[in-house]
Amino acid sequence: MFLVGLIVGMVLVLIPTIGIGRLLPSLGDGQEIQVQDDRVAFAVTVPNRLSAIDDVSSDPDPECPVLQYDFGMTNAHRPLTILAVGTECDRGGDRLMNGHHGTYRTIEDVANPIDLEQVDTDLGPAQVFIQEYEEHTNVSRSFEEPVAIVTLDDPVDSRFPTLLLRSEAGKLSRERFTEVVASLEQPDN
């Protein structure tokens, strides 16, 4: 694990990079987070309350490699998740409930996209839509989750040609989520 130091006011903030990429927040309206390794590279501006990646997971399974970056995790939901799903993985999401949110690489993988719109990003075009998601554990609840599929113009690794962004249980409004998607760009080198 490596640590990156930032001086915020008079306080030195250390940010772990967890060894799988470079995560560097910058200052301003929202926080810019940069991720760069030998599989994916992107910068995204997130709301200040999501100003750090809370969890990074990398499933090295050769049959279905997945990279996942979670922002603002709570006990129940992740306000923002960015995934890169390998081309080897099964796609789809016909059962969107109880922790299953769908695995998509193209809009054709989505069973019922609601209010589909295209958003331009510096990384490539994004298909932004709403999906209906349900939880049936102690209490039954339904949510509208904003989701985006970004087709990368120049992927770092051809096994990861898209990014999938999602706001679990609609923790970010569609408008704010779309602003986050539109902020995607190449990271600084």
C-alpha cells in the first residue's frame, strides 16, 4: 500500500492507494478522483460528501474479472459505484433485487432502461438511464437507480471496454448523477 499526502488547510491528509491504482483527490467544487492502472484510467468529479473511494475490489477471476470502486458507502447502499466488467463476464440483469443490480456493457444488455439519454464525456459516449430496483428483506421497498454505461473511446485494456456507473437505491438524484457522469475524463499523467 502507498500513501499520497495532501495538505488541506494546515492538515496533512494521507490517502491510501491500495496498490491497484493512483487515487488523487483535488480541491474545488466537488472532489476530483483519479484512478489509473494497467486496466482502467479515469478521473471523475464527485460531490464533496463522496470525496474518497471507500472500497476498492478487484476480482482476478480469469473467467470474469471485475474492478469496483465504491464512494460514500453506508451500511445499506453505495451512493456511487464505478465498475469495469471484463468482456469474459455474463451480462444482463433480469433480476434487479436484493443486491443484484445488473451487469452491463451495452444498452442492449439492459432489460428495461427508463428515460434513456446519451451524455458526452471525454472518455466516450455514456448511455444514462433509470432502472427499477427492489429490496425484499425485512421490508419491501422499490427504488429508481440512475445507471450509466460509458463506452470508452480508448480503453487501457481491451478486456474492459466500458465503465458502468450506478447510484444504488437512487442515493444520488438523476440530475446530480448525470453531472458526475459528464465529468468523466482522462486522468493526469
